[in-house]
Amino acid sequence: MFPDNAAIYLAGIEDHDYREEKFSFWNDVYGYKFQTIKNIARKEPLVDRVESNAVVTQQHPVLTIDLYKCKLEDLDFKSRFVLRAIRDDYMHAFIGYFVTRFTECHGPPVQIHTSPYHPTTHWKQTVFYLEDTVVVQKGEKIEGNISVKRNPKNKRDLEIDIDYSFTGERSDSQDKLHFKMY
């Protein structure tokens, strides 16, 4: 009764209000500026519930894995992605989420979704905030690469790199983002 396959997806979201709340706080803490803490906070992904109306791009699978056949080294991966905007909006972050499938069990197949389009689970979604706001128009593409690997000192920690580029009608952006998930 274990899941036999899983997929990890990436998408883009609009999240101005929460991003401002999370990072602007460090600009004035009882009269002190904590830019160093703000920079550290930007490198740690946020695990939280993302509402489906915040999603501004199509989803893209970045890892699909057969859980019966995978090896430990398969869990460190690199993947290319293309996210197409589904409406005109701002993009402030990438989100990651997963789907697991129980297709080899007796009875009808079962799926567990952690997507914003499905009921909330305790896994929620993982938010990776951008340094810049990207202004997207419907149909425009954000392209990039994601790399996920276990930290060599603590195998439960993850090192996540997201490199992306975007050239749109209203904005251009590219960045190499590094995140640590503890």
C-alpha cells in the first residue's frame, strides 16, 4: 500500500502582500535595520498554503519518479522548466508541490495531491521567493533550470538552485537563486 510513483511540479505565483510582510519586517526592527537577516530569510523557502487564485503560470513537472525502482542518487536531480503565464499579472515566487500515486494497489488508483488546486494537506506547498517582481502577460514564458540535492553534511537538508530568465513585453528578468531547506 505504498505509493508507486510521484511527481514534483513547479509553477509561478503572485504573492506581493505576504512577500512584503515577510521581508519588509527586517527593514525596521525597533529602529534597527537587519539587512543581513533579511538576506538569510530570502534563502530559506517557505512551506505554506498557497491559494489557487495566486497561481499565474501553468505547472511544469520537474521530477517524475518510479518509487519501486528509484535509487538514492535519483533523488538529487536537475531539470529544465518552461512556465507559461495563464493571465496578465505579477510573479513574485515559484512554488513546488508533489503528487503521489497508488496505482499498483487493489481497487481503484488513489492519488495524493499537494497542488493549490486540491484540498489542503499538511504538506502544503513550498514557496521560493524571487529577488525581483516579474511582470508577465498571458502566454509569455519563464524558462529555467532547477537543481535539487541533499546537503552533504545533513542528508535531510536540501540545497535548491533555480536559474531562470524571462523576456516579456513589460519586463525582463533573470536570476540565479540559491535556497537551503532545513
